[in-house]
Amino acid sequence: MDSRVNSWSPSIEFGIPEIDDQHRELFELAASFRGHGDEIRVMKALAILCDYAKIHLREEEELLTRIGYPDIEAHRQAHSQFRSMLRHLLQDARSLTLDQVADRVEALINGWFYNHIVRVDKLYIPMVIAYKAYQARPRETRPLGRAKPVLPATDPTPE
Ligand SMILES: [Fe+2]
């Protein structure tokens, strides 16, 4: 895993507000840990961050199900890994210093989650865009026999 710490920036937006807004919100929540507050506030913030992350992952998986994304199982597995890391952080938090909690949050959101967005989430984006374009068409103009758009080929075989 790439352990570099990356901040949110508009360059990691996909142009899909329901996804982009949740991604940005997670980075904003994570940024609130550094140098702030007492133990009770940090534990509350951690619970909010974990709940929000779980909601985001669930909604993203629901979206991938809706569009018939073919690699959904691999994506779900990546999310499971993230959920497990969040669970461990919640379990460990009481025995960590506030700075250590901030470090762990940073590693999760600015490290793991950032890389997930730019390397893994980006793979489903063309299909979401195609799905939204399809849904935006009047019903009578949609191609027959195609309930869902297909994923554009990313690696065309040369002829
Ligand atoms: Fe994802």
C-alpha cells in the first residue's frame, strides 16, 4: 500500500456529486482530528467518521449494484478491508494518544482511502456516467434490450 499522505483536492472529483461530496466530507472529518480537542471529543469524532465512512461504502455499493458493475465483488472486498481497519481503529483508540489517533485517521483517509479513490473507484466511473446518461434519456429513445449500459472497454485488443 502506498503510505504517502494525500489531501483532498478537486483533482480527485469525478463529476458525480453524490460520490464526490461524500469523499470530500470524509477528508474534512479526518482533518478535524489534528491538534484538536480532548479525549471525549476525539472519540465522538471517531465514531462519526466511522459511521459516515460505513454509510458512504454502503451507498457506493448500492450504486454499483444498480448499474450492474461487473467488478463489484472485488470492490466489496476492498471496502471490507477498509471497514475492518476502521473497526480496529475504534477498538484501539482508547489505548492511543490523541496524536496517535490522528496519525491512524490520516493513514486511513489520506493514505488508504485516497488511493482507493484514485485507483479503484475511478474504474467504475465511466459506467456510472454511461448509466446516468442512459437514465436521462426519454424512455422511448433508449435502445431496446439494453436495460443497463455496458462498461466501456478499457483495454481494447488490437486487431
Ligand atoms: Fe469504493
